[in-house]
Amino acid sequence: MENLVTESKTHEACGTDERKSHHSEKTKNNLINRLNRIEGQIRGIKGLIEKDTYCDDVLNQISSVQSALNGVGKLLLEHHMKSCVIERIQDGESEVIDELLTTINKLMK
């Protein structure tokens, strides 16, 4: 996950072979904090399994983690569209639309 939120010094990096995002520190910290909470939730689910917790309770926790991951994905997608996608379109790289549609389809599975 760390590669997804690496900050670039220039906005030009979005369209290069060595693409990097350029999130603000606030956005990056928000994403990292969310992922840290999710990581804790995953460890909690593992503990529930180890303790033979009732399946329905475990499934509810899994649903909560999935929802939290969806929230991270939505936030990252929003920032990606408002930065890298717009910049690449402005640079004449219309193929970014196909890339974005593929990514959205993967997120919606």
C-alpha cells in the first residue's frame, strides 16, 4: 500500500513510467490512519477465529473491514481523478480514461 500513497515532488510524475501520486500530507496521513485501523480490525478478526467466536459475529466484523476498505478506495479514487487523471487528460493522454474505467470496474467487484 505504501507505493500507492508516495508523494512526488512534481505533478509531472503522474504520466511517467515511474508514476507516483502527489497527495498532500493531510490526505496521505488520512489514508495511512485508515489503513492502520483496518490492519487492527484484521488482527481482531484473526483473534476471533482463534477464539472460536460465533461465525455471524466474525462475518459482521469482516463486513465492517470491507466497508472501511471501500472508504479508502473511494477517497483514493477521488484524489486520483482530481489530480493524476485530470493532468494526464490535459497532457493529451486520453488512454487514462480506459485505465480509470478498468480500475473502477475492479473496485466495484
